[in-house]
Amino acid sequence: MPHDPHAPGPALLEFLTERHLATLTTVRPDGSPHVVPVGVTYDAETRTARVISSRTSAKARHVRAGRVPEGPARVAVCQVDGRRWVTLEGTAVVRDDAAAVADAVARYARRYRQPRENPARVVLEISVDRILGSA
């Protein structure tokens, strides 16, 4: 069921703060989906989901390559726990500036745990424009 990205509701927002892993779906150059497990954080105020990664990962490469020549890549991140689920859809960009990476790492540490050091770390920032879910 669709949720308003501007007002997703308290149950959905709580679900997005609980410790659950998710999957990120990007699109390979051949058009096929690439689905990998990730940790994700969500900022409801800015409607931004963040996934930390290594700059050489397939997910970062897919986002950089995009699927639409005139715009950023479309991606989906989905988390499930029993009958509760949520999918955040939107456009993604790769950020490698120190401030964006540090902010994403701090958010990840609050939701999951402090990640290992990674000098090649980047953050995939997803501008969420569609939310689906049962939570």
C-alpha cells in the first residue's frame, strides 16, 4: 500500500529506526536488477535514505552509471520483518565528500553499529519519492 512520502506515519517511521537489514536494488548496464543486502538509514525530514558502501562496489558503480541519461539512477531499498515491510523508491547519487560520508556513518552507527574503517567509503543518497509498505 502506498504511503505519503511527506507524512508516512509514526508506525512506518518507527519501523525504519528499528534494527533491520534491507535490500538495495540497482540496475545493471544490461537492465537486469542487482539486489544486495544493506544497512539503510532514513531521514524523514529530508526524505533521504542513505546506504554506506565502498566506492568500488557494484551498487556504487550502478548508481554512478545511472539508467537515465538525463538524470540519476532509480533504486529501491526494501526492509521486511514478518508481515511488516517497507520499500523506499527514488533517485540515487553517490557522494564521496568527507562531510556526507561522516554524516552517513554516524547515522548508520546509531541504527546498527559503528562500521569498520574504510578509506574508500562513499554514501549512496536516495531522494525518496515513493513509499510502499504494510508497516
